Amino acid sequence: MGVRKRNRAEELKEQKSQLAIAKLNNCPTSPRKMRLVADLVRGKDVGHALQILKFSTKAASGRLEKLVLSAIANWQAKNEDADIEQAGVFIKEIKVDSGSMLKRLRPAPQGRAHRIRKRSNHVTLILGEKNNTES
């Protein structure tokens, strides 16, 4: 392993220790519907994002609100001495991927059947800090 590669790996490890990650797997909502809600909060401050999710009428917003709260708890576990308002924690990255699909059959006219695909998704949320001042 080269020196540059080793240095880059150490830099990535340091960056990863500063980030807080939360994942939601096999959420029984279609990825398209979840992305609509995820786009509302991408890049926003944590407090502002929680307010948006709380007052959103979409069903996926309740699940995303719990995920943001989980990510905040993960951030506080890593940074026990830091204050969340002073650190300027925001949603750095939120990614919605397709999960497993349940395939069902629905009766159709003339003895046929239509396939119903019940979709699910995986959500990955990463929190970052705007103010990296060490005090």
C-alpha cells in the first residue's frame, strides 16, 4: 500500500469520525414517495428539518423525522461535550435507495392476473457540521 493511499485512508477515517450516520432499512414506502420528502430537508439545519417534517402531511415524513432524531442521538454520542446549536449540525447527505419488493397477484378480468409490486426503500442520512471550531 502506497504512502498516498495510506494518507488518504487516514483522512477519510478522520472525516468519518466527525460525521453521524443513521440508516433506515426496508421502510414500507415506495422510494419515489420517500424521495419527495427527503428533497425537502436535504442541506437544511437539523432544527429546521425537524420542523418541516413535523408539519408535513406526507406519511413518509414521520419515518424520516424519527431517522433524523436517531442521527442527532448518534452525533451527540460521538460529540458528548459539544453543543448541537453551536456546532451548526445540518443534513449533509440523505440518500433513498430501492429496497426489496413484495410481489403479489391481483385478480383481473377473464381469468387473468395483474402483478402488484409493493415497494420498499433504504434511507441513509449523514449529518455534518458547519462550524468546526474546537474550543
